[in-house]
Amino acid sequence: MSKASVDINNLPYADGDFFAFEQLLTAKEQDRLAEIRGFLAREVRPIAVDCWNRGEFPMELIPKLAEIDLVSPVRRQGYSNLFAGLVHAEATRADTSIATFMGVHDGLFTGSIEALASQEQQDAWLPDIYSLKKIGAFGLTEPLGGSDVAGGTRTTAQRNGDTWILNGAKRWIGNATFSDWVVVYARDIADNQVKGFLVDTALPGFSATKIENKISLRTVQNADIVLENVVVPDFFKLAGANSFRDTNKVLKVTRLSVGWQAVGQQLAAFDVARRYAVERHQFGRPLASFQLVQSQLVQILGNAVSSMGHDGPAFPAGGCRPGQG
Ligand SMILES: Cc1cc2nc3c(=O)[nH]c(=O)nc-3n(C[C@H](O)[C@H](O)[C@H](O)COP(=O)(O)OP(=O)(O)OC[C@H]3O[C@@H](n4cnc5c(N)ncnc54)[C@H](O)[C@@H]3O)c2cc1C
């Protein structure tokens, strides 16, 4: 189904892509995006508000997310960066929390493995990660190290024969209350460099406690992690994570998806405002028939569309024309 054949009266969302960036996608990508959009409208949007109110993650969604197969679309499935960005915007448009769950598992966690693990490690771990049999988290921030974590990582790693011993604390770690693995960044006391480790959350000495009373991203389960003499076999030290410069490679790539999240949130705001303005009648007419309201709707949409444009995330360095990844 190409964009040209889409029935605009039956879209799951109001179509906010006024510059038709979607038409830069291949026909296969357009079909896939329509499939994902339908999935989000069917499975995610209807449960989003309830999960938010309860502050709980819908674990029953994970097998469905596995089935729709969203992890690593560019590297593994050969889709373009533009496609990956539009998918992330659409996921955010349905629910920022679920998009963040995917952003952590796919971008930060899987991204760490894809960028920094050896081929042998990738072969051992990635199949279960791609299929969501293993859920991941990304443990960088610490109670005392936020913006300055590059130089301020206090969690330590000490080599001990064929193992590493990790000690310290991490804060705000998304997915970590239920994840199987966390990529933990820790400072090697031998050379003072930040290194990366794939830590099994079942290991003795590892604990993750949910951070309660959040006012934002309430469905995302953020945790305080404590590591007390956690013994990690050397095979689980990421081969290519040997200084914070390596960690930065992961952060650099995933910043793009943050821009796409902002696009998705603006489109969601437009969806809600537009729907209300069309349905709500005052003075015998829909609100949307008043020019003042139309002007506000146009402003939201204008900002959203310009966020997708040349100065926005649609055209990152290296380009993202169809097929170029
Ligand atoms: C919902 C949520 C999910 C998160 N998920 C994860 C995760 O999965 N994994 C993970 O590792 N981390 C995660 N984080 C942590 C996040 O990356 C940090 O919050 C972020 O790095 C900022 O650190 P901080 O909160 O300690 O703020 P601080 O560094 O203490 O900053 C506080 C304020 O001061 C400002 N500030 C700091 N330094 C400067 C400066 N030099 N100049 C001007 N202003 C400055 C900041 O912009 C900010 O407004 C998450 C955070 C949140 C809130």
C-alpha cells in the first residue's frame, strides 16, 4: 500500500506529514510503516493512559512488540535512517513511554552491543536481544554523576583473573526493574578508563529498585541500581568499550531518536487538539471553524512539520535517502 493509495479518512491518525517526507521512503518501507502505525493504534494507544495512571509497564505488550519485530531496523533489516526516525516518531505519537522503552532497549542497549561488542559476543547475544527474549537496559547515570558522568563515573570495575568485580550505584535506569541484562559502564581502577559490561540482573549483588512518584514518563520503569561485588565473567566485558569515547559512540547515534521523539510528541498534541476542535461545538459550530482556533492548530502543525525538515532530524549527517540507511 503506497502513500498515494491511503484513504485519508481512515488513517489511524490525522496525517501531519505535510511535506510528505514519507514519500522519500521506498514502497516497502511505506508499507511497513503503515503496518507499524496500525499496530500502534490497535495495541499501544488504547492502553497508554491507563498504564500512565497506574505507573506500570504493560508486560503483556512485550510478545506483541516481539512479533511486530521493531529492534534494529537499520542495521539488521536494511531500512533507512529516515524510516527508523519516522517509526520512532509514530511510536512516540502513540505513547512516549512505550517509545522510550523501545529507545532504551533498541537504541541504547542494543546500540551498545552492536557498536562495542566483538563479533563473537554479538553472535552470542544479539539473536535473543533482537527477538526481545532478553530485555535490556543502559546503565550510565549515577546518583552523583548526571551531566558530568563522562568524568564523574564512580562505579568501579576491578579485574580479578577471568572475572571483573563491579561496585557502585546507577540511577534513573529505564527498564531495569524487569530487564534481563543491563549494560553497565564502570571505571576500571587499573587505568581509570570507563568500560562497558553486560551484566545479568540475576547475578548475586545486583539489585534494582523502582523509582516511585515520577510525574513524567510514568509507564517507563526507572530504577536505582546497586552493584555490590557483582562478579562478571570476562566474556561479558564489551570488547570495544574501553574509554568514555567508546560510550559516546552509542550516545551520539541515539541522540537522533530524541529529535524524532519531539516530532512524535508534537504530532500527538496536534492529533488531540484537532480531534477536540472538530468534535466540540460552541455557538452552534465546531471549535475548528473559528479562525483563532485554526491559527493555533496551524501553529502546532507548522512547528511539527518544520521539526521534521532540513534543520530537524529527517536529514542527519550522512543523509538518509531511501536505501542509504
Ligand atoms: C525519565 C528518565 C529516564 C532516564 N533513563 C536513563 C537510562 O535509561 N540510563 C541512564 O544511564 N540514564 C538515564 N537517565 C538519566 C539522564 O540521562 C540524566 O538525567 C541526565 O544525564 C542528566 O543528569 P541529572 O538528572 O543528574 O541532572 P544534572 O546533571 O544534575 O543537571 C541538573 C540541571 O543542571 C543543568 N546543568 C548541568 N550541567 C550544566 C552545565 N555545565 N551548564 C548548564 N547547565 C547545566 C542540566 O541541564 C539540568 O537542567 C534518565 C533520566 C530520566 C529523568
